[in-house]
Amino acid sequence: MAGSEVEILRTVLDRWRSAVDAHEPDRVASVFTEDAVFQGLHPYSVGREGVAAYYAAQPLGMTAAYEIRETRRLADDVVLGYLEVEFGFTDRPALTVHLGVVVRRVGNVWLIGHYQVSRLD
């Protein structure tokens, strides 16, 4: 899949958002590499199992909306992205975080290899 850095990130993050919105933790995890370093708002994990467990623990009805702020092509098959993400909830105010991701091409598909959330109050 060729394309600009923004197109690549949108393709990957739209798959991620769709799975988050549907509360399908295994589908969320499938958007990550087998050895992904994942840092949400809780202790980090490595690999898809940790990603699935993290999203399985999130409340039903949680949604994600993102805006890409910056991108960099680090290599032909590696893209860095910096985003603002708003997680919506049914029972409390939305939470806005900053997200750094590194996506890489594995075979013919782009996957998240690194995911780092920061809260900047």
C-alpha cells in the first residue's frame, strides 16, 4: 500500500477506531504488530495479548475520535504519527489525550508497532 503518511495513518487508525467503537478487543489488537509496545494510561505491555486485555477492560460505549497533528516518514515502511484523541464515554466526560504511534508495513498491511498515550493537562 503506497500513499502519503497521512493516508497511511488514517487507514490504520480508522481500523483501530472502528474496533474500539465496537468494543471488540481482539479486533483492536489485530491492528497492532505481534511485538507492539503499548502504553495506554495503565502500565505498558508488549504484544497483541496486552492490547486486547487493555481494551477488554474499557467500558462499553467508549468511542474514539482522532485528529492527526504531525506525521513523519521514517523509512519506506515506517511512519510516525502524533495525534490528539478524544475518548467518549456514556457515563462521564470525554477524555482527551495525546497519542504517538509508529506504524510499520508488515507484508502488505500497515500495523501499529508502538503506541504511547500522554495526558497533558
